[in-house]
Amino acid sequence: MVNTSVTLCGIPMDNPVIPASGTFGFGYEFADWYDINILGTFSFKGTTREPRYGNPTPRIAEAPSGMLNAVGLQNPGIDAVISEELPKLRKVFRKPVMANISGFSEEEYAYNCARIDKEEQVGWIEVNISCPNVHNGGMSFGTDPASALAVTKAVKAVTTKPVIMKLSPNVTDIASVAKACEEGGADGVSLINTLMGLRLDLKRRRPILANVTGGLSGPAVFPVALRMVWQVYEAVSIPVIGLGGVSSAEDVIEMMLAGATAVQVGAANLVDPYACKTIIEDLPKVMEKLNIRSLEEIIGGAH
């Protein structure tokens, strides 16, 4: 009998599989397809202080072994998330949820995190300092260690729950950003967000995306994500959540061997709404095949 359970920042999870923010809505949408309580948890849609419509369309472009997106943090705003979305989720999800919070200033990050910290159903707060598809915010905080440190400190000063900083891969040294977050008091880090990319419409001779550039996700980015998880695991002592191109139980185990305590699944959910369900069901079989008795025993096991 294998053991798929892990503990993330002090909170036990039945398994390490977490649908990534922006690919699973607010959860209840997927509850019509299967019992989402089989998930370890999930990270809900990135939330800002004010409602956002997001970027103009088109927002999605296909790419070899992946996709580009430039949604631009479309969300109903923190007030509506607390008053409308979380009550809907509570009817179908019994576990602690991961709240994904975005902002355009230290003050906004702190305000949103202080608000969501009071919600009983929220277990972890994932702070997105890595969104490449919004102007004058998001990724600008995640590409500079000093800015990442400042946001982490601001958020930790107003929260009681575990704070996980979501990092950008669009940097030359992701380990230095992770170390800055750890110095600021972060309880964990998640990586990677999408890589900047571009597609052109050959007939129009123009970018496909209205935003021009977008974030590349899917299997194409998996080796890059794995490399960065490896580097960050060696640089910090706080838990790492690995994500980027994960689409199978084997990918989950590979991420964990590289140093991930838990693993998020993103673009695969947009291709197949049952992706996470399938991965969770496959995990025990793959563990038995690889003679793995407990997932917690293999975290960082390849180092």
C-alpha cells in the first residue's frame, strides 16, 4: 500500500496534486465533472483589489507542445470573491483552498492578503508576483529580488496563514529571487509561472494575441520548470511547489525528485478537464511501478 499524502507548510494533503491558478476557475465549475475533493487542494483564479475585465481578445494562441495566453488577470475583485465565489465553493469543496492573490503595488498586495487571510476556508495564500500579461504590475515585482523581498514582507506583516510566493521564470537567476522571498518571511515558493512568448499570424502579418506577447505553458516548458525547481530547492529551506508543463503522474514524481513538496497542474486542465483526476488515479500505480512507498520520502531525492 503506497502513501500519496504530503504536508505543505504544516497543512496535510491527501496527495500533492494542485490545479494551478487560472486553469480551474473557482473550483465549483469543475465540480459538475467530478468530485473535486479528491484533489490535494487547488489554487483559485488570480484575484486583484478591483474587478478586472482582462486583456482584449484574442487572448489564446496555440504553440508546439503548448499554448500562449494573455488573459490579463480577469477576475471579479476581492470583494466579490469573498462574498460570492467562496460561498459557492464551500458547497462542493471540504478542504482548505489556496487563494491566489495579485496586485499592482505593495499596498494592494497587502490589502488583498489581509482580506483573504480572514476567510476560514483559505489554507494558503499564493502571492502572484510573476504574471507576464499585465502592464505595470505582477511580474515587475517577481523579476527583482529587492521588490520580491518588499512584497513578501508587506504581505507577511498582515497575514497569519502560510504565504507562498509565485515566482517568474523570466529572470536570469531565479534562486536569488527565491532567497529574497525566504528572507522576507515566505513560508514557501511556487514556480514557474509562464515564459514570455509570441506567435504571428502569417496571413495578417501581425501578432495573433491582441496583447502581442503572452505566457507560454504546456509540456514545452516542463524541462525549464524542472531545472528551476532543482535550483531553488538547493537555494532555500522552505517548501517548493513545482509547476510548468506537468501533465502526468510521472511528471509529478519527477518534480518531487527535483525538490517539489507539491505539484501544480496548469495547461493540462484546459486540454482535458479530467487531467488532475487522471493524474491522482495514476499516482499509486506509478509509485508501485517505481518502488516508491511514500511520496514525502522522495522530495528532493534526486539531489
